[in-house]
Amino acid sequence: MQGSLTTPIPDRKAQLLKRLSELGARLEAIEEELDSHQNRDWEDLATERESDEVLEATGNAGLTEITQIRAALNRIDAGSYGDCVRCGEPIARARLDLLPWTPLCRRCAK
């Protein structure tokens, strides 16, 4: 329930929008880095490929977080942010401070 949150919803929304912007910039940088690898030396190519795998994993994690943030923003707009989507109980402020996009209370996340 929104009323049980200590952090005001506009502040939480601003925090989520800021994180969304940061992730967008990071994903753009990852994409540019992946596109820049054109080395012809086999050893360098192997090293770049290893690096690319790390960048791709980081990018995939970023995409997942973006999806979660957009869902949280939708819950804010719908007036249900701060309530567990599974059981309907309020999500603890400490949990929202740590994971502001979380849709689940601690008990349901287990």
C-alpha cells in the first residue's frame, strides 16, 4: 500500500527513472564496444571474444533490470507500488531501498 512507504512515491519514481537512464547509457556503451572489435590477430581475437562474453552478460543483466524498473514504474502509475504482487502485503521499506524495482515482499521472494 502506497501510504505505508516512508520514501515518497515521487522520490522513488525519480530514483527509478535515474537508474533507467544510467542503464540505457551503459547498454549503449556496451553495444559500441562490441561493435568496435575488428582485430585480425588470432590471440587478440580470442581475448576480445572473452571480453565480449562478459560484456554480453552485463548487457543481458542490464536488460533484465530495465524490464523490472519499467514494471515498477507501471506499478507506481497504477497506484500499487510498494505492495507485493503475489500476496498483496506491503513490501518493507528496507527492501525497497535496496531493490526499488522489486515486485515481491521478502517472504514471497523466497
